[in-house]
Amino acid sequence: MTTGDAALEDREARLALGCVADAGEPAVGELVERLGAPDAWAAVLEDALGDLVGGRARTLDLDERQADWQRSGARFVVPGDEEWSARLDDLTGLEAVQRRGGAPLGLWLRGPGHLRTLVERSVAVVGSRAATAYGNGVAADLAADLADAGFTVVSGGAFGIDAAAHRGALAVGGPSVGVVANGVDVAYPPGNARIFDGLAAQHLVVSELPPGSHPTRVRFLARNRLIAALTCGTVVVEAALRSGARNTAGWASALGRPLMAVPGPVHSAASVGPHLMVRQGQAVLVTRAAEVLELVASSGEHLLPAEHGPTRRTDALEPTALAVFEALSAHRWRTPGEVAGLAGVRVPVCLAALSELEALGLATGDARGWRATPSGVRR
């Protein structure tokens, strides 16, 4: 390995470690945190992670690998680089989930977008691969509205909710970032190749795996923590009880990021996950982008006005006047004495209230007595 200045040595050590150890391997992260990347690499060469990893390390030709990577059009960023997002450092020290955790050694990027700038105001929109038409529609609309509001939509590029979220953002010309469980030059699933090409052409595709890497189940689990860490908050649109989206949601909670869930039909198996997260108090129920923005935007930036039901003409009435109004009928006349008895007030008080109601157009009176006007009908 080249022994140049400290920054170059650190970068090359991280590149090498990423070639011989899988993404999100906790033991690697702990070794780097304790020793620094160059000394961690030296320890790996001496079988600190076992002889199998050590054997791969001793046979690695990093110069040859770098020549291949250059042809992929990808770039590698590490902590301390201008493009690095400090949010990723929040993963350090968190308990591993299903044998994956820790901050990434570095990230591979493909596309013209600037990672730190893109994710500064960003929301993860994730969910089931086996999405329903309802879920796909909600995800696309939500992503489009978030993008219109100036937020980057981050997702994993999978079928279903992920793809709908990317398409929604791209459809309105908004920014979107795909965080994948394979090399940034590998389109997986192949059916979403057009989405990946669009992200790479206009924005970013991100991975902690070297170019050419292919996905595995454990790599998807490792990827999920990056989606949660890079963003200001995570929205789960649809998810089964056991799903990658639930895994991403768990990382968002562990990181202290806002976790939100979209409700669905109560009989839909695809909405069991979001409903459970809301019921258990893990997630806030959201139905539109404005509600998401209220939770993830800067304090006071996207506050929603208090919601009220339809305005009634009686809303401004004092309690006594309201009681008198409710004692009136729209269909029969009542004497002041009858109204006072039903309202539970003295007759003089009732007469004063009736005069007030008449002035407001809520009641009418003549020799036959008093009744509610049609515009003020209560019963």
C-alpha cells in the first residue's frame, strides 16, 4: 500500500478494508475506531479478523482494483472529505442489528450530486417491495410533494415503494438519492435500471460496497442503516411485520431521527407494519407531505395550522346563549317560560339571550313564542 501523507494512507486503508470485509461488519468498525484505519489494516494483515480475512488481505492487489473502479465512473469519499455527511458518524457506538452496524468505512458515489448537500434536507421514503396500488400512489405523491418543498427523497431503489418514491421525486424534477446494497455500477433489480440510470445522470447512487459488488440479504440489512442515518427522518408507507422497511425504521429510532408511518386499509396485509409502529408509539402517523415536513424541517419552518371542523354560527355564543338556543325548536313555537325551563335559566336571563339570538339571526319571536330560524337549526 502506498505510504504517502496521513490522509492518503487513511483512504487507501479504508479502500482495502472494504475489499476484504463485508459492509457493516461490526468487528471492522470497532477495529478502525480503536486503532485508526491504517493500523486496523495492518492488524487485519496479521489475522486480527481471522485467517480467512487475513488471507484475502494478503492477496489483495489494490492498484489493480482501483484501475477497475476508475472505469466504473464512481468516486470514494471518506470521513473528513468535503462531501462526507457528518450524520453517518451517528452510527458509531450504536448496537449492531442482525450482525450489522457501525459507521461506514467510506461511501462510493456515482452521479453529479454532492452527497452532503443533497442529504442536508432529506427524507427517506421506504416500504414493501410487494406494494399495493394504494401504497405506490401514496409514495409517489408524497415524494413529489417533498421534492417540490426542496427536500431530497432517499430510498433503496427496490421494486414497490422505493421505486415509486424515486419516480415521484424525479417526475417533478426534484432531487433523489438511491442507496443500494451492491456496487453503484450494478443495476439491481435489473427491472429498475432506468431509475438507477436517472439517479446517476442527475443526482446520486450511493453504496458502501466497491463497484462490481452484488447484493446479498445481509448487505440489504447493512444498507438500511445508511438510509436512516443520511436523512432527517424516515417514512414507512407499507411494510409487512418482517421487512427491510421495518429494519430501516428501527435504525431511524435508534438514531433519534423522526420515524413516520402512513396508514392504510385495516384489512391490508401490506399496512400491518405501519399500523403496528403507530399503535406501539414507535412512529408518528402521517398522511401527507405537510405533516412530514412539520417533523423534519427546521424548528418553526413548516408548522401546520390547528385543524378544526366546519365553522358553526353558534361557535361564538356564550354558554348561556348557547343553552337557550339549544332549548329552541325549528319546528314549533315555545314560550319564553318553556325555553327558560329547558335551558335551566331564569326567564329574564332567557329573554335577554333570545334578543341576542334574534339579532344574530339564530332565532325569531312573535306573539306565538320563539323558535330557531332555519339557518340556525339545531334539531
